[in-house]
Amino acid sequence: MAVVIPCFNQAHYLAEAIESVLGQTRPPAELLVVDDGSEDNSYEVAGRYEAVTRMQQLNRGVAAARNAGWEASDAEFLAFLDADDRLLPDALEIGAQALSRRPNVAFVSGVSRDIGDDGRVIAALRQPLVGQDHYLRLLEDCFIWSGSSIVYRRSALEAVGGFDESLWAADDYELYLRLARRFPVFCHEEVVTEYRRHGTNTTRDAAVVLASQLEVQGRQKRMVRDPLEREALRRGIRKTRSEHGGALVEQIGDDWRQRQRLRALKGLRTLFRRDPRRLARLVEAA
């Protein structure tokens, strides 16, 4: 088992992430921290731990950092922990056992729970448990809320080429789709990871989420195999526009009121490209 922690300017959380791995009931044989061109002291923080193998690269995005980590490892089972998240103590043991019992499965996914900037658990909705038709359900919605809850089989990653480095966000969602379309996957109901919600999460930027998810879903149009999958994809695109397009409208309004005019204009451009009907309604209501 190997754990890869991609890190970009998350030195203030990185120690907690590393220590959550080192405190596992089944510690990994390898723990790799890939510093993706950080401007803070992330690389130095990783160096405080003898068990950590450090890697550095120019800022190429989280997908490239994840790929660099697993490609440098020899492990058959792989997990990717975001530098601002934490694993619960038995996360790797649960994941490895579930994957070992299912030799045909590409990955196993558990449940995440939200924590705040201070590390305290936040009461939130429960992640749905999907037991079948995983590719179909992923077309409708990314029901895996945290990539840190997954343990992958190396041979499956090799078969599909790992994470798509052309994507700056939603690269994990895109990988789930490619793997679930080709292989069986398994989801269990154990809470195994803590997802930290804070102001610099990529998922807090509605423009990034809207654009990246629609990009990933748009690629599936040539991949769907039957009318059922085609309709599931249509529902998924509508859901993405409804949820994240609506969130982007609110974000644009907040940015404008707070005089963050450049960010507001960027949001409007994203809305024009990705959800023009919503933009038209916004203009009509203004």
C-alpha cells in the first residue's frame, strides 16, 4: 500500500494529513508527498518526517502531482490524500481488505465527513451509498464526495493511464467515470476520511466547479453506450447546471457587492460559456 499526498501551498494543514497516515492501524509501506510548486514551506514540513518520501515539481496541477506520486511507487494498492484532509485511523485497513476480497474491482470507495478549518466535525448530509450501476450513477452525479476515501488497484490505474493532466479540476471525477465504465467498483458505508472545508477549497469556487464538471460530463457524450446512459448523462448535466450554475450566480452577486469585480466578470464569462440560459435569466431579472 502507498499513500500519495499532492500538496500546493497547504503547509499549514500538511502535518495533520501526514500524521493521519502515520497513525493508521495498517500503515502504508510508502508515503509520498508531491510538492506541486508550492510557494510556502510545504516541502520543508514534509521533510520533518522520516517515513515520508518527498518529491518536487513545477506547478502542473493536482492531477500531475497525483500521477507523479503513484508512478514513483511500486505498491499494488494506492490511496490519494489531499493535503488539507485527514484519514481516520482504520481507513487504509478497511480499504485494503475490501479491495483484497474483490480481485476484479478497480477501486473501493468509502464515506467522508466534513470538518472545518479548525478540524472540528461539521454536521452535514450523509454521502449516498451506491451499490450497483456505478457508471450510470456517476453520469448523473459524482456521488463520491472525497477522493481521499478511495483505495485504487494499481493495475486499473495503469490500464486507463491515471489522472488526466489536461484538467485543472474534477480530474478525480473524470477518473471515476473512466474506471467505472470499464471495471466493477465497490462502495462501502464506513466513514474513512475527513474533508476539510475552508476558504481556499477548489470546490468552493462555483465557476471552477461548474466549468470542470461540465467539461468532464461533455466528454462522456461519445462514451455512453445506450439510451439509458444517454438519459443519465442528460440528467447529470442538468443537475450540474442547476446546482453549480445557481451557486455561481450567487457568487457573482457576492463578488460584485464586495467589489471583487474581476472575479465577478470571470464568473459571468463562465456562465456565458457554460450556462447561457441562466445568464439570460439573470440579465432579465437585473
